Amino acid sequence: MLRLLATIRKEWQLLLRDKTGIILLFVMPVVLITVMALIQDAPFKDYQDVKFDILTVDNDHGRLGRYVKEGLASGGQFNIIDSLEGKPVTAERAKELVNDGRYKISIIIPEGATASIVSNANRIVNDITHRMGMSVSLPVKKVPDSLNVTIYFDPAAKKAFKGAIHQSVDNFLTQVETDMLLDRIKHQLRSKDSTVSDTDTLAIRLQAVGLKEQSTGSGKQLDVISNSVQHNVPAWSIFAMFFIVIPIAGNMIREREDGSLLRMKLIPGSYLAILAGKMLFFVGVCVLQFYLMMLVGIYVLPLLDLPQLVMGQHPGATLLVAGGIGLAATAYGILIGTVFKTPNQALNFGAISIVILSAIGGIWIPLEVMPAKMQLLGHLSPLSWGLDAINDIYLRNGDIEFVWKNVLRLILTGLAMLAIAGWVEKRRMN
């Protein structure tokens, strides 16, 4: 225990002496997330032309369902998916998959939608032909049903993306209803040469089936959209946390060069206590760094006319994720400080490797807009696991049950890097 406490005290004193290191750990990330949120605010509002998978549930099996699916597919922007593992997608399954973030959007076409459109078209034709003195009575439902095509969005989807999809689907609904109406009018008037003046035309409502968006989750939901702040503050905070490798690696190499590490090893006890002290101290620094960045997103960025960061409703899950990210980042720093022999080697490799891991891990741009092969590679980045977990909490209203898998990946990766570092150090001692 004394070795553990002594190591924590030593690291604290070294950090206080390193003014540049303190600026790197705390001041630079504040500048980074502020600048990135500002410069990406406008581009983040624009929906990019990217092809997405869209779950479709056609409970109507009529013209409306066919028209919507054909219209979405013909646009070249969506892959229509109506079955998974050989089974038709149900409404509940689609809702669950979208809420988990595995699909970005799902459309549910209700039973009887086409029949409702036909009934509404017949009612309009009856009104017009009655005005023209024609005795036509097409079948009409006495009480029109209130039907809606239901659309589910991933809670992390951008507002511009939602608006574009709303517009497209609403156009499809209007088009199919208009086509049905015109077909019936042509059928009734094919042998007539009649006109109806604007003053005699009834005010009619073409749309019998509306469109509404519903929340994917159950219980209290957050009114949060994915904007520049919701993406950039957590993303670049994770990026900054991994830069803890620079002071860790630098300290370890300096200790090895000036003989401090050898003197500590000569003290009775296990070398693991020294590593544990480093881990506890720097994981604590990472967690402190993370929450400082969150405070910037909550209180500073709104002063620059940017949206305020919303941290979700599960602070315990957020703390767990921050600790997991800090553990992985600290272990990576210890590994680099153990493997490399000079500060130049360690610092250059550490900085460049973090930039690469962040680039492929969705920190700079979301993974879903990358090529398929890059997405597969990006999912191997620990920074991607951390960002996914934060999005699950902040945007999908997730709790520990949502994020434990990514946290476990971070912890196991950190322990694996520590094991490799211990093996390398043991070989060096021998």
C-alpha cells in the first residue's frame, strides 16, 4: 500500500512540475473541442447523400406499401430491408433495432392504409360528381380511420436527416393518394366533357393517411438531436484523454534513464504496486479531464451561440464509461513508455497512433459515412468503443445495460496492454 501511495504522490508532483503537460492535458482539449464544434456546426446541419439501410414493415400489403418501397429504392439512397434471417421484420423488431442504433430508420405501413386512401378518393369523386349532377355513389367508409405511417429514427440521427426522410415519405404518400384520386376521376369522366369552376370546387383534403414520428425507446425520453456539440464534445474529449500517453510515456522513460525506476524496484514489494499507482493516478486525471470537457459543453459553448450539451439521464453509466476510457488510455501510455527506449520514439509514435485511431474510430467523421472496409477497421479502435458508449447514454437514453459491452472491451484491452508491458519489462530486467 505504501508503494502504491508513494507512486501516486510521485506522479502528482511530476505533473505539477510539468507546466506544459498540464496545458496539454487540460487547456488544449478545451480549445480543441471549442474550435471543432464551431467549425463543424454548419456542416453538421447538412444531410449528406449517403446510402442507408431502411427497415420497412408493410402491414397493408397494398398499393401504398409497394409505392413507398419502390420510391425509396429508386432514389438510390436506401437499401430496402423487409426481412432478416429469412423472416419478415415485425414492427416491434424494427423499433428495437432502430432504438439500439443498428439501423438508422424504419417505416411501418399500417394495415388498411390503401383501403383508407381508396375510401377517401371515392368520397372526393362522389362530391365532385354530385356537383356536376351525376348520379355516382362509390363506396365510402362512414367514419374515416385515423391512420398514420409510423416512422422510427435512431435517436442519434441528425435533424437534417430526419427532415429529408420526412419530406420524401410525405411526398410518396401524397403522390399515391393523388394518383388514386385521378384514376377514379378519369374513370367517371372518361365519356364526359365537363369542367368545374374554381368557385364551385370543394375544399378537399387529399391525404387520408398521415405521417408521424415516434420515439423508439420506452419510458421518459430525451428531446436531443445529434448536433455539432453532441458529437464533438464527447468525441474530442476521448481524443484528448488518449493523449495522456504523452506524459505517461515521457515520465516512464525519464525514470528509466535517470535510475529512478531501478531504485523503486529495489524497494521490497511487487512492481505491480508501482503500475497500480500510475494507473489510479492517471485514470483519475482522465476522468477529471473528461468531466471538465463536459462542463465546457454545458456552460461555455452556449455562450458562443452553440447548442448546449445534454449528458443523458444516467450519470452512473457516464462515469463507468469515462473510467473505462481512462483505463484504456492509461494502459496504452504505459505500454508505449515500456516498449520504446527514447522520448522521441515514444512521443512521436504515441501522437501519430492516436491520430490514426481517432480518424478511423469515428472521432473526426461518423463511421457510417466511411467506406465499408474502413467501418470494419474503425470498429476495432478503442476510441470508437468509447464514442459509441457515450452516444448510447447521451443520445439513445441508455444506461449501464447499454454500455457494459463497450466498457468491457475497453477494460480487457487495457489489461491486455498492461500484461504486454509487464512482459516486456520483465524481459528487460532479466
